[in-house]
Amino acid sequence: MEARKIAIIGDGAVGSSIAYTLMLGHAVNEIVIIDLNKDKATGDALDMADGMSFLSVPKTIYAGDYSSVKGAHMVIITAGAAQKPGETRLDLLKKNASIMDSVIAGIKPNLDEGAIVLIVSNPVDVLTYFAYKKLGIPSNRVFGSGTVLDTSRLKTAISEDTHIDPRSIHTMIVGEHGDSEVAVWSATSVGGLSLTEYCARCGKCANHNMTRLNALHEKVKNAAYEIIAKKGATNYAVALAVSRIVSAVLNDERSVLTVSAYLSSEFDGQLEDLYLSLPSVVSSQGVEKILRPNYSEEEKAAILESGRALKEKLADLPL
């Protein structure tokens, strides 16, 4: 098997969960965990390595430092201050921009040509832009986890409401990974039926009642806040989302995922020079291209508003 090395920067709840999830999967065969707390990273690596005999495909997993980034096909950055109860992702900006600056300084001289950098730290859209500017590598090789998790949450919410397998539901959340995210109902289907057609046949609510759909969307938007209030962090589902992205890159799948991608000019130039989640083709090259569904006018307006809100935050970055 060819070497498929992943470097994870940050060994908190999210970083350690990503390492464990990747260890269980088949896309990766070498994982290095890098954290300022070297003992924590070493302990997690040793703990995971103890279970290697239970895996169908054993891996190499260990703690390292920034020099260990050399040879990595992907670098996943999770380092950052944790989101506190009642705190929005954008509230984290000032704290995490300085942390990201330090991380970029450490990985930049050790980054292989062609390596992909995936940002998971929040606020992910703003910090991905920051990392892109600081790294100085092509934008397709720097992207964020974006709304991949939010999209999964929406599929789960629809599944619970319709009692249909979430894998048979196709939908997406776009825009900011945060409070201004947008549910794309116009591109939503259940079991191959458009949302309009499915709702008409279901009869649970008249004319796919928007009040009901908006309630599902609100549940998705508030999911992280609810989990953080109860246990202090979200980590398991985001680790699965990251594992999905890693698989798309390392297996050159050309999967369509709502990652946070660089927008050079979208919506007739109304959104440019920022990172935002839109359906994107993800492959071994990173983000190959952004797809352009026929959004409804309401969805388009909401996406533009989400982009403008993020754009304002970029002005506060120390670039």
C-alpha cells in the first residue's frame, strides 16, 4: 500500500476524535498527532496503537512536532480555543487567529509540494482564508471542513421527520459554517423525489409547509450550541465529516462536498476573495471546482448575505 500520511495539528476533543476515526478507516496508513502538550499527544497515540491488532488494516500512529509534517499528504488543523456555551463561532476569531498564525509558521517550512491543508478550527471560513493568505500556496490546496457536518445534520433532521434513511436524502447547507448558513431546499430530494413532490405525497403538512422546514433548519443551526451546552464540545460527528473529506482527497473520488472553498468570483462577482461553503468537487488536487445549482431567489439572497457577513470579519484579520 502506498504511503498515505496525515498530520493532525491539535489534540483536543476534535483532533483526537479525528485521529481515532481515521485509524478505524482505510484511507490512511500513517497518522502523526502534533500538539503543544506533547504528553497528551503521545498518550493518545499510545492508547490508539494498543488496539492496532483489532484493525483489518494496521496503521502507524505517533506523536510528533512540526518537522513531522514532512511527507504528509494532508495536514488537518484543529488547534484553537474551544467554543464556550453561548459563544458564537465568530466570537472565537481574535483568539484563534493568533493561534492559527503560530501553527502556519510551524508547518509552512515543512509542507510538501502538493500537500493539502484542511482547516477545521472555528470560525472555519475566516480562519481558512487567513491560512490561505499566510501559506501562500494555491487556493485549491487550502480549504475548510465548511458545512459538510451541517449538511449531515440536515439530512438527519429530515430523516427523523420523514422516517427515511438519511442516506436516501440529498440536501445541502451552504454559506457560513455558523449562524448565517443557508438550507438549499430547492436542491433537496427524498428517495429520488423532489422535496415538493415528496411533501405533496406525504401529506403531513400542506404544500411542504415552510414553517416545518424552517424549524428543521433551526434545529440544525442550534445543534452545536445544544451539544456544547451539554458536554462542552462537539467532536464525534465532525470527526466523521473530516474522515469523509480525507477519503475524497486520498482516493481521488471527485466527490461533491460542501467544503469551505475560495471564491474568486461567484454570483456574477458579488462574492469574491473569501472562503464560503458551496457544493465543490473534491479530489486529490483539493477543490477542483465549485458547482452552481439553480438556487431559488431567496436562497441566493441568503447566500449573498452570509458572504457579506463573513467579508466584514476578514477586515479584522491581522494580515
